[in-house]
Amino acid sequence: MDLDLWLDGRRVARTESRDRGRKVRVVYEPEVVAEVGGEIPLLSCSLPTPGPSAPTAARAFLEGLLPEGRALEAAASRVRGVRLRDGHPDTPADVLAVLAEYGRECAGAVVVVPAGESGDQPGRYRPLGDGRLEAAIGDLPTRPLGADPARGIRMSLAGAQPKLLLARFGAKWFEALDGAASTHILKPDGVWEHSAQNEALVMTLARTLGLTDREVWVERVAGRSVFVTERFDRVVRGRRVRRLHQEDMCQAMGRLPASKYEIGRPSGGPARTLRVFTKDPQAEVERLFRYVAFRALVGDEDNHGKNYALLLSGRWASLAPMYDSLCTLMYPQLSGVMAAPIGAQANLLRVTSDALIDEARAMGLPEPGASAVLTAMAQEMAIALDALDGALTSGWPAERVIELIRDRVHRLQEGKPLGQGRARPGRRISLDEASARRTPESDERRP
Ligand SMILES: Nc1ncnc2c1ncn2[C@@H]1O[C@H](COP(=O)(O)OP(=O)(O)OP(=O)(O)O)[C@@H](O)[C@H]1O
Ligand SMILES: [Mg+2]
């Protein structure tokens, strides 16, 4: 089976399977190439026009659109004939089969449909009636993202944590049907205690520091806390929603989701990608440095390749707003080892301002500028911590996270390693792996 890839209401490319589904290429439409020219990262930095793409980049881009972990297992189990191996699609044909079923609403502006179908359907919105939000959240283990192809809800989004995609107009929730775009992502608390409040608090700090302009909050649904964020890849005017294109750093670098924890230092592939594809590389790389420093300051070890993204618009890419950050140091079950090391340091307890400045230098940022960024961030973070709204801090042990971050800010200012105490022993396991091993019931430790 092959697929058509649509952007902004027009078919821009199609997949071309070969070798009985063991290889796939993305081939741009000749009229599109004639119009936009060559070397344009229309769908992805790893799939520049005119194409056709390298099979590894095509697979990485397409597979990168899919959910991960249990969400992928649940989605794939509903598509006949799809095989996973070690939790990932066995062949490109399996990737295409899952996308054919779920690809109408993805990260970014791409709309993926079986060859010959239209990817230009406005769709419609249906209000979520009383109790339906609770039901949709309860159904997430079997209906990841709220997807329900039988009712015209065909959605795909990366990530291992349970999530629901909805639209929100005038403070009311709607299901997005028949190709309509969602506007918000909802992540219920589950495996990691108070993760919804934790993410809302940390992302509010990110917003105060100017690393995103998206609103976040915590919604209570039938006794559960749910983290809510506006999508940065959607522009909402009344009830009209326009999609902006985005891809994550793994897709941009042509890496499969399975290697998201192996993208190396931010100054390597990620910074290089920004240098090649953005209009103002120095400013974009400095922004990347801010994201890296922010995650270090708040104690977030999950800085992997799918937690950074690019917005793509015509010729240029730019770093997308920050997302998916929380204080993972709050969970003693995790190792505290970052997915991407900073300078010579991978452990959140050991990272120092020197390591951060090493990383900045390796990104091509002069030391005085990097040092000024850190000084300003530390000051801004201290102010932002004091200004947190009670709605974000009540009803859970927020003080633990706040004090932890405050202490890290002080230690950065004093030139000390950001964490105190001994590094946690044991093999590094990723947040994904740790999540997969835990269930809410298995959790006996409460902070
Ligand atoms: N605010 C947002 N706007 C648009 N896209 C977003 C936003 N937040 C996340 N995304 C997209 O959705 C994907 C999944 O979101 P997120 O990273 O929060 O999920 P997760 O399941 O917690 O991920 P992980 O597997 O890293 O734990 C991201 O990789 C990104 O492509
Ligand atoms: Mg993520």
C-alpha cells in the first residue's frame, strides 16, 4: 500500500514502496518541485526537494509520525496484518499501514491518506457531551489519542505517554472528526505521580522565560489531573484552524524513533541541523542553548531527539517552541542521567555552568554570550518561581519541585554542580523504559 502526503490542501508527495514493502521512498510531485525549487525542506529537513528521498530518511520521517510504546501497540493492534518487532513497526510496510489508518491528523501540517484519497477535508467538530471527556481519557489505553477510525477520528502523534487530542473553542471541548485539526493536547496523570501538575509548572516557567508562548494548565477530570497545552502547530481564528508544519529533531536528522535517546550532544546533530536549515542560525542555536540550559536547571533528564522540534515554512526551518518538559529529578526511580549529555556531563546532579558553557562553545556560541545567557536565565527563573500562580502549586507537593529548582539556580550562580548528593546508582534506563515498567498501581512511593 502507498500513501499520499498533503500539505496546505494539496498533495505534495507520495510514498513509493519497493522490495515488497521493505523499502520506502518519498517522492515529491514534479509540479511542486517546479514551483518551490530544490533543496527546500518541505516535509522534512531530511527530505529536501527535489527528492526522491533516501529510504532511511523516508522511513524515519514516516515512522516518526507514529505514537510510541503502548500507544503504538494499541493503535497497531487495530490494523489488520501490522507487525511490531521490539515495540517498533517491523517493516516500512507496517509503518504505512498504521499511517493509512490514523494519519489524517499528525504533528505539523502533513495529512497522510491512502493513495488516491483526498487530504483536503475540513472535517467537523462535535461538542464533547457531559462525561465524554472522562470516558475518552478512560479509553486511552485502547484508543490512544482518542482515535476512533470508525467515527472518522484518525490521529497520530509521537510520544509514549497517554494523550488525547481535542479542539477547544470558547472554553468548550470538541472532538475533531473527518480530518478536522485538533488544537490542544491533553496528558492525564498516570504512571508518574503528579506529572500533570509537574509539567504545567515547568512549562509555565518556560513560558515566563519566553521559551514558548503556548498556554498550559491543569484540568481536573473525574478526580484525575490532566495537563493541557495549546498546540504550537495550530493557528486558531474563531472555529477555523490552520496547521503549521513541524517535525521533531529525530525526523529532521533522519533518525528512527527507536534512537531518540542516542542523538548525542545538542551541539552535534541538532545544532548542525539548525545551522543548515534556519535563516538566522546564530539566533536559533542560541535558542537551542536556552532550551538545553532550561532543562538542566529544572532537572529534566528527558532531553531526547523527539522532545525538540522544528517549524518548517517554505525555505526555512526554525526551532519550535519548547514542550514536554518536567522535573524528572522529582522521581527517585529515575536515574537522573540525561538523554543528551551537556559538555562532559550526562548526570543532572553533576552538570555545571562550565559544562553548559562547553556545550555552548561546541555549538559555536562565544563564551561571553553564553555566560550572559546563563546569568539572565538564573535571574529570570528565580523571579518566575516566586511569581507562580496558586492554581499551579496547590493540591500537590509543588514546594518540592520549586525548592529543587531554586536550589539548582543558586548552585548555578555559585558555580557549583547543580545537584547535591551522590549520583543515583544503576544502569541508565530511559523515562520510556521506566514508564513501561510501571503502572499506577505498582507505585508505592508518593512524594
Ligand atoms: N504544545 C505542542 N504543540 C504541538 N505539538 C506538540 C506540543 N507538545 C508536544 N507536541 C508534539 O507531540 C509529540 C508528543 O508530545 P510529548 O512529547 O509531550 O509526549 P510524551 O508522550 O510525553 O513524549 P515522551 O515519549 O517524550 O515522554 C511531541 O513529540 C511533539 O511532536
Ligand atoms: Mg515527548
